[in-house]
Amino acid sequence: MKHKICFLALLCLFLAANAQEPQLKIYAENITKGGISIGDKVPGVHLSNVRNLKLHGKPVTELNLSAFSGKLLILDFWATWCAPCRQMVPVMDSLQKVFGDRIQFLPVTYQRQEVVAPVLAQMRRDRSFNLPEVTGDVLLHDLFPHRSLPHFVWIDGRGTVVAITEEQEVTADNIRKLLLADGGILKEKRDTVVAYHPGRPLLIAGNGGEGKQLVYHAVLSGFLPGVAGGVSITPLDSLRGQTFGVRNAPFPWLCRLTFGEGGRVFPRSRTLLRSVDSAKMDTRLSGDVYNQWLASGNGWSYELVLPPALAKDGFAWMQEDLRRLFPAYLVRVERQQARCLALVRTTGEDRLKSAGGELLVEISPYAAKLHNAHLSQLMMRLERQYLQNAALPVIDATHYTGRVDLDIEAKLWDVASLNGALEAYGLALKEQSAEVEMLVIRDNPDYKNLKP
């Protein structure tokens, strides 16, 4: 699923919002500001951290944006965690070769070079490409704020923004249209930006109202245009308490947060929809049409703020809210026998035991390195991120409790690729039956009797 909500939910992996890179804070802050619109002139911004770019036959590491005068400049705002962004790289590379000096694709990311470089290196192993890159960017993100990726800004040879689009508009036909003297009109990306911070009450104090010395707060809303979708739990604050929230998401996402105590995660493969309203709870749509689906009565926003003394009971409070606010459904966590994608040991030989030393966990879309760490570190990322859309629940059936050393290169979203790399460690992902926790959403047979 390519939901925009997934991209922004990836800014805070489910129930792990505080484990992200520091650069994500820059990204989140920039989307709350105004920016340049279609028809505006772009100022001569000076860019640094430029790589793999030649101008007039000479390599450059910094330049003024005006250096691209006379060309159609297409800014590609991307991040390593965004799968559609990575998929667009070979597309842009091919188009760059087709149109040559008449255009320039310029990928831009807020992430540091040391984060980006390993991912690009792995991508080039699958298919070579030759595109420039700008890393650690703040300036362009300030000029062109956005809340979802991919995000493309089209600037003509006179320095005027002529289009802001999603990836579907990046085609040879559309490039030809904009290169013509009379130009062309592309489908605009609807990326309305409204200030929201997950650590502040929804609809209060800048999010739609005012709130001073707030002690307790709970709110339920339908779709909120302009607010980025996602799930978050803020750290417990000894003065302000704790905030639990879901924004612009289908009903199952609210249930997943509500029953996520102890770090439990319920991706689609662990969520059973046993309701006549199932079509209103899940979809494969993405982009603008996904937001339209949410806005048509299928999207919810919920937030609970508890004072410090009550925060430890946050999940119980949310479960009670769920029963009160959605009496038509019964939501429970049940242990059920199911087909699973299980990590198993394929040999009695221990090829995992750590040699000791410093703890290290490095996981990216194309590699995983554990040193003196637990297998659960890898399994958590597979289940919550890279294999979150797998058809079967992902479980650890190795029963290995010791610390491990493991260093693999693989496409972490591809089971065959993972198995090829895991073989050296006597591991494999295999289908097998197991008893697992499932989040089950059913219709409440007594609902009619509960109505006034």
C-alpha cells in the first residue's frame, strides 16, 4: 500500500515515534510554514551539499539555483524511507537522458549524506543511474513546504514555478508540454499545509482553538483537510502528561493504537475485519483519491491527553473511549491459529552468536547490520515497516534469545531477497501455522438495543 498516510506514518513508526532520525524534526517543522506557489518566481537560493553534478563540464559542490536558468528544473523532494521515491529514480534517470540539457532533475532530501549514500549505493547495484543530489537541505524545504512524498516542483527556464505534482505527472509527454512555448497544465498536487504538532492538543492552542493549563482532553473528529495523517504517542512528561493520537486514518488505525499496549503492532496481516462495514475500513487507494476516500466519511482523527498521574492507564482510557464512541463494533485482541511468515532456523549449527563488543543496529531498505544485538531489532523493523503489507503475519519462530552478529544485504521488503541473504546465518522466512495475536473488528450484535 502506497498510502500517503504510510509515508508520514513512517515519520513515526507505529508506537515508535521517538526512534527516528533527528533530521525528521526539521522536516516536520518546515511543513508548518508558508512557501512559494505556482506562478511565483523562485529566489536565487544558494545550495550546498551538492553531489554528482557538472556545470559547463566541471563538477560543483555548491551553486546558486539561478545556475539552471534556461532549463526546465524539476526538484524531486524525497527520502530514503519513501518506497515510491526510490522507484522514481530510474524513471527520472531515463527522462534525463532523453531530454538532455533541456531539463535538469535535482533530487533533494533533508537527510544527511551519510544516511543517503548507503541507500543510493544499494540502489545502483540494481540499476545504474546518474543523477545529482542535494542532501541535508533546509532552504528548499522552507521554500516548498509539503507533508507527503514524493513531491515534485517544476521550475521553468525563467525561474517561475509552473507546476507542483505527484510522481504520476512526471512523464515524457508532460515534460514536452512544459518545454513548448505555450506551456502546459499539469495536475496539481493538493498538499495543503496546516500547522500540527503531535505533542500539542488537537484543535487547541494553534490547532484550531486555544488551551491554557490543559489537564485532560479527548477529541474525536472526521477527516481534517491539510493535517498530515499518522499515529503518535508522545513521551511521558512529568508536567504535561502524555498525548495519544491518530490523525486522518481509517477506523482500524484507531483500533491499532488503542490496543497497542506493550509495543504490540497490528499491521493489515494481523487485523481481521469481520464487519458489514469492512469496505469503509480499508482501501488500496493512494494520493488525492485516498484523501477523498477518507473525507467521504471513512477517515477519523482522535486525540487523548492525560495528566501524568493517569498516563499509565492511557490504553485502558482509549479502549473505553472506543467502546463509547463506536458502539456498533466489538474490537478485541484474540489469539488465533493462522498461517504466518515465520523466521526459523534451518540448521542446528549456531551461526548467530555474537562475539561481543559494542551494540550496533543499522537497518536500511537494502541492508541490516546487527552487532551484539537481539534478533528482535530486525524483526521489529520487518514487521512494522518493510513487511508491514505482507499477506501473512510476520513472527520470530527461532526461539533464539542470545545476542547476535548479523550483516546482510537484501531488499528488506522482498522475502526471496531476504532469504537469499539469511541463508548464510542458518535462517529463513517460511510459511507455517502458529498461534498469534490478532486484532478482530466485529459488528456488535447488541448495537440496535443500545440505540436510544
